Amino acid sequence: MKKNCLLFATSLLILFAGCKKSTAKVESAANSQPALKFLASTSWTAGFMDIAGVDGVEIVAPASLRHPPEYEVTVSDIQKINDSSYFVYAGFERMIKTLGDAATADSKMIKIKCDNSIETVSSEAKKLAEIFGTQDECKKRLEEYCAVVEKGKNRLAKEGLAGAKVFCNKNQIYLAKDLGLEVAQIFGPGEVTSEQIAFAKEQDFVFIIDNVHNPVGGPLIEVAPDAKYVVWRNFPETVERASLKKVIESNIDSLFKKE
């Protein structure tokens, strides 16, 4: 089995190396965008490309997967990457391990940091926009994204929930902090420990925020029944205009839904 996996990975790298073509430097992606092919590893990295000002992004891992980074790359996927003008990835995807260092060293493959904090979304989207030549559109879309977070923060304050204490999944702390919530303790991505369960029982949490892509907070609900349990997502379920903004809107709305 291991031998077959090694042969498969080797064949992918050979295909990648054989199909790779040289490309002239694009001085302004905005001026020739119809001729360019934008590809993202997942719906999450595609969301960053959208905010950077790019439309028509395609993805490798299906957006319907619960945990897209686990997607196993295929030979046809490698061909798709080779045919793209730019391929944006985060580095934690299983497909990147398959591609290997030689492939990721290709100048058209762009690595970004992924979390939904305003700071990270802003810095990574601007970085991509600088490469693609889409700075003006990026500015507009960033303002839309930040406005959604600010609106959510104001809504929490209006409901008397500013600074509300939360027990938060490690992969969802970024939005929670931007909304002004107090992240008093973190759990995940692995199973919760007995110490964390005991802590949840002793504290007066308003929210327990889990991660839909790998939910592990079930035991915490049992010992903290007064806390509202919500499950947030990072990876959009679709690839469309403002997909990441819609994820944030949905995450915020879940804090106010009646149980």
C-alpha cells in the first residue's frame, strides 16, 4: 500500500514537472484578466482571492467536503494546477504535501495565511491584489468584509453581550476576538480533555463556539448547559462573490438565533 502511494505521488510530481510551462511576467493582471486562469486549493483560499478583487476563481478540493484540506489530489487536478495562471494555497492542505517542495517553489503558486481575522484577511488580500493588479477592487471588498464584522460587534453590544465570555475552538478564535468577545479558554482541534471539561463546568460561559469542520465540543455542552453552543465555519460552502463575507455573516447570526 505504501509502495503504491509512493508511486502515485512520484507520478504526480513527474507530471507536474513535465507539464510546467514558463510564463511571461504579468505587469497588470487587471488588464488581461480574461486570459488568466485563477485557481485555489479550497473554497477558503478562493474566498481570499475574491476579496483580493478576482472573479471566476476555480477550486481543487470540492466545497461540499466537511474538511476540504483532507482532499486527495488526482492526476487531473495536477493538470488543472499546471494550466492555471495562479494557484493560491494555504500550506496545510494534504494536496500540497503530495505536490512536494519542487512544485510549490513554482512562482505561480502563492501561499497565504488563512484565518478570518480582519488583520489576516486584510494583509493577505492586499498581498494577492498587488500580484493580480486588482488593488482598487480589493479596497472595496475589504471595506465590505470589515463592515460586516463591525456591524456584528455593534449588535453584540446592543444586546448587552459585549465582552461576553466564550469557550472557543482554536480554529474560531479570530472572529470571536474581532467581535469583542472574551476568549477565556480554548479547546480543540483534538478531543477535549478532562481538565477542559472541569473548567467548563466551573465557569459561567455565555457561548461555546465550536468548529463545523471538526466539531469536538460535545462534552462541554453537557457540563455547561447554560452556555449557548454555536458552530462556526471557515470554509465557504460555495465559490461565489462575497463567499467569505457570507460565512462571517452566518457565523455572527448564529450567536443570536433562538434555540
